[in-house]
Amino acid sequence: MTPSILTVLLLVGSLCGAGAQDKKGEAVLETVVAAATAQTPAERAKADFAFLQNAFRGAGLEVYPTLLERVDLHLQFYRDLEGADQAQFLRSEITEKQADLPTAVVDLLKLLHSYPRTKLDFSAKKKLLEIADKRFKKQKPALTELMKTPEDKGERADRIAALLRALAALEDKEFTGPLLSELGLFMRRYPTHPGVGEMEFLQGKVHAVNGNNLAAILIYEKILALSKDGALGARAQSAIGDIYAAAFKNYDKAIEAYRATTDRFPQHSEAGVAYAKMAKIIDEQLKQPGLSLEVLQKVVSLYPGSEAAYQSLLEQSKILKDKLGDPGSAVQRLEKIADDYKGDHAVDALTQAAAVAGATLKDFSLQVKFLERLARDYPDHKTSPQALWDAGQVYERSLSDPSSARKAYRTLVDKYAGDLAAPKAAKRLKALEKS
């Protein structure tokens, strides 16, 4: 089924009634005749777009809403045919004329992601940057990143889903209106797409960003009631807890929602995150750090090696040191991170453990143990030269062990000659060798 020619004629009448010039009205009528006599879908699409383009040139502000509806109808029928990219660009021109710049931005981004090979690529990006400079300077870096033309691979629906996901991740109130419209359109247009459930979840997230928290909860509860996707259900249940905690400050309800996440979806990673969020409320809002510590330990026991367990151990170390006055146990938690994780997580833990051992416990032998382990286990990490320098200083000043200090400095000079700490180490090495 194609757009009704009667509908098109009615739009022509509205244009003429709005005071369109005779010549422009004649041009519009010619495209109407062309659309009526077109035979193939491609011919009808071409004629229909010509009509829309001519109508836009002659339209006044009061006609833009009707014209926008016609463009959407065109895209509904002809989005897979040649020229659909031009219709999408025309949509952005109309919304810009309506001073709806957030929608114009989303229209242009959708053009780039829907039709990666479009010849309008430069025009769309130029217009996006102009609008960003005019209205969205703060968001310009993020929008510039989203402007990058995606690879023309996979289905169009996949590219659009990725764009909507990225836009929702911005959590920017400016774009909530057009984003909600596009999420709804995606769900209607691609009802069997595997990402439909996530798009519905994102609708809830966008409502929450816009302060429509009850609407967000309603969407999340619908997901919980109808979705068979456990991972999505876990996210929805945890998101309800987030709203109660952050927006309503109802910490009992928040804990209840997080507990439901851990009880209903224990096999999903979101459950571990929910435990951590619950523990944070118990510590910071209910002022019960000991109970918080118990909850955090559950994460480590139930989800060993996970990101949630890492965050839990880190939080445990802070509570033990700062609130329960047990820096020794805090160091043990940090050492467990170093044992269970690699890379930056381990390096950060060793750095913190060394600091607590030296500054709080005054156990300088333990301090250099962590510093030397960092340099030994992660020789290519940017902090290793500093760790060796710090170890040398501890040996010199706190442990009165010049022999070990020389070894630390020698390793630093030999392995990291280009580091800023190397000249200092060479100077200390020379002084120690003379003494």
C-alpha cells in the first residue's frame, strides 16, 4: 500500500491555502500527477519525494507538521529504495526549520547510520557541526564521535540500534524527546529484532533521565512481567532500585529492589552489582559499615573474579581503613585484589596497599614488598619506575638498608634510563656507593 493520492492532494490544498505562490503550486501539482501515474515502487518513491521537496520549498511554518507526517509516511513505505537518504535529510531540514534542534540532530545522525554510503554524508556532518556550535557546544565532542560513519555491514536495524544505544548512554535531557520517539519507532518497525527488549529498557532509562521516574518504573515492571530475558530482567529490577535510591531517596524500597535482583537473577552479573549498591546504601545512608561489609563479602564469595567482586574488595578496604579502624585487614583486601586480578586493577591495589602499609601501619618492610612486587610483576607499567624509586627511598630512610636501596636504584637506572626518576636514582646510587 502506498500513500493515498487523495492525502497528497489534501496537502497541496493546505499549501495553497497557506498562501503558496502560483508557480510553486503548479510545480507541486506536477509532482502529484507524476506520483499518480508512476508504475513501479521506485518511480512512485521518486515522484513522491519530488512532491515533498517542492512542497517544503513553498511551505510556511504552519504546514511543517503536516509535511513532516508525509515525510515519515514516505520513509515508512520507501526507506529501502534509492532516495530514502534524501527523505531523511529533508526530515532534518523540516525539524530544523521548526527550531526543534535536538530532533534535527537525531535525524541527521540517523541518516548517517541508516545510509552509510549516502552522498549527503558531508552535508549532514556539516549541518550537525553547525547545529552543535549553535546549541550543543557542551555535547559537541560526543556528537562528533557519533558522526563517524559506521561500516556498511550487517542490517540497517543493527546500526540504528547501536546509534540509539549510544544516544541513550549520553543521558542528556536535551535529546530525550526525539530519542523516545526513535525508540518507539524502532520497536514498531522491527518487532522481531533481538534488540527490541533493550530498546524498551532504554525507553525507561530515558524517562528516568528526564525525571519521569514513575513512567520509567512502569516500563521496567512491564519488562519484569513479560520478558523472558533474564539479563534484561536483572537490569530492569536493579534500575528500579536506582530510581528509589537516587530520585526518591527511599532507601528501604531501594534495598528491597536490589534484594529482588539478587534473589530472582543470581546467575546474572547485575546481581553482583546490586549487592554492591545495597552495601553502599547500608554504609552511607543507614550508617552501618559492619553490615555493609558482610554484604560486600557475599559478592566476593558468589562472583569471584568478577568486576563486581573487584569493586567490592576495594570498597571493603575503604570501610575497614576509614570507618572500622582496621588498616591491616584493609591491606589484606587490597592484596587479594593483586592476587586475583591483573593489569591496572592489580597495580592500583598494590599502590594503595603500599601507601596504607607505610603511612598507617608503619610497616615499612610490608610497604617495600608491595612496591617491589609491582615493579617485578608489571615491569612495563608506567608506575613501575616510580615504585622502584619509592622502594629505594623506604630502604634508605625507614629501614636503614643501603644495600637494598642500591639494588632498587640500580634496577631503575638500568631498566628505565629514559624515565624522569632515573637521574634521581643515579644520583642516589652514586652517593650510596661512596658511603
